[in-house]
Amino acid sequence: MTTVIHGSGVTVTQLAGHIGAEIGGVNLAGPVSDAAIHDIRQALLKWKVVFFRGQNIDHAAQVAFTGRFGEVTYAHPHEDEPIDGFPQLLPIDRSRYEKRNGLRRSSYESRWHTDVTAVVNPPAGSILRAVNVPSFGGDTQWTNLVAAYEGLSAPLRALADTLRAEHRFAARYRLPAGSKLAQRFADNPLVSIHPVVRVHPETGERALFVNPGFTSHILDVSQAESDKLLELFFEQITRPAYTVRFHWNNGDIAFWDNRATAHLAPQDLDHLDVERVLYRTTITGDVPVGVDGFRSQSVEGEAFGTAVPTALKEAKAAIAAAQV
């Protein structure tokens, strides 16, 4: 491991070959200097995901820290019961999820995915804080989409540069008919067209911007060709060489660049009765741009930002009217 010490006092320790670094020398519960924020941002851009150990901060501090890097979004386009006083926080809590949706899952997407790419402006970054995690298992993995793109052969990179793909919520996932979650998805459909290769707005790097969780198909090719291309791209972005694996302890924080990564929720806890509670905040993102200048387009749904999504407001109003 290589550790770099910055003038702000922030230390950055590399964790894997292509992705991941641990940040030290900073206490997120106290005042964080502008210089430290700058150094954290630079580490994030280089390593794509950074980790902070033992930062026992509360909801307010998480929202405040997230806000140092950009505008903090509403919790999630489908979160209709946000936390009182903190509508920016998305709980990652299996018991809460099961109670609300009748499904034994920890979050909206448990496969490899980049957060909320079904909207036209996916979050620029995400911050996840562990409050109560098991002492064993429960690891999260991230992959570097820039390294995955660069690992393709030149002809495949050239092809990928020209492609566009549809992203939709719950792509390739069948929800039980009549479930509460299926109804929420139906009430607020989210579909966007993104370039298969996204140019990072800050670094200029090219990232293979597809993921198994939300990418449904590639445009302007046959279904068979789309299936084969996506199989190849999905295999590429999930190659172990491009990943880092993180074991959580209470108080730990992960901060990832959502424009250049995908991640995988824990795969080893579904059969166990263990409590695991984390809270996520996200940063408002820009509209992705492809190599040829193509800007992502919305097919259904609205851009994702600080406001409560219109569909959620309308659904709540309809329920209230029905109860009168």
C-alpha cells in the first residue's frame, strides 16, 4: 500500500490496483477545512471510491459533509417515506424495506449497478454511512468503469464509443405482481438514454457507462446483438481486477464517484437474520455526455435533484384525497 500525505493533513492510502483508497487525518464530526475537502475530492477523482474509518457522525453531519461537494439530492426518486427532518437520507435497512415493500431485500437494487442511472442526470457521487453492521460478512464491492473501458481492445473501444443504451428502473428484474414496490415503479417510471461510453466532466476520462441493474438494451442493434454486447460489457466491468472490496464497521463511510463506478451490495447476508443499517446521501449530477458529444435524453421521468419527485407528490395527494 502507498500512503500520500497532503499539506492539509489528509492521508490517502491506496487499497487496490485500480480503485479504492482510505482517507485518514480528518475528523468529519468537526470542522473540515477547504484544503482538506480539496484533497479528498482529488483522491476521489483518482481512486473513484474513498473510505473513512470510525467516523461516528450523525444525520446532520452527513448531509453537511455531502453538501461540501455539491447539491444534496432528495433521498431517492421512489422514496415516499423519507426520514423526518432529513429528506436527503436514504436508509439501507432490510427490516424497513421488507416492512414497507413486502420483499426481503436491503435496497432498491442488489446487483452490480451505478446509482439511479434510469434518470437523465444520475447522481455525481454517493456517500454511505454505516450505523449498525454485522461483525462478519456484509462487504460491498466497487469497480472502476474507466479502467474497464481502457481494458477493452481498441476495436471494441471504438465500437463502444458510438453506442447508446436505454436505462430503466428495475431493468432485467421481475417484481411480484401487485407488490407495493411494483406499484411505485409503475406510478413513477424512469427511463433514459445514455451513451455507452461517458466522458467524465472533471477528468476527461472515458468510462464504460453500463450496468446490469439498470441498462436494459443497446439502441439501433438487434436484440441478439444487444444481449451479446451487454454480456461482454457487463463481464468487463465486473472483472475482479478492476474492483475493491470493503468490510464495514460501525461508523465507517464510503464516498464514490458515481460517474465512474458501479458497485455491488452484500451477497452473503440474505439467508441470515442480521441487522444492517446504513444511510446514503447523493450529489446532484450533470447530464452525461458521450465521446461524440451526445447528451443523455430522458424518455420518462424527471431529472433528479433536491425536490420531491412530482410523481411522489401526486401519489400522496391521491391517497390523501381518497381518505377524505
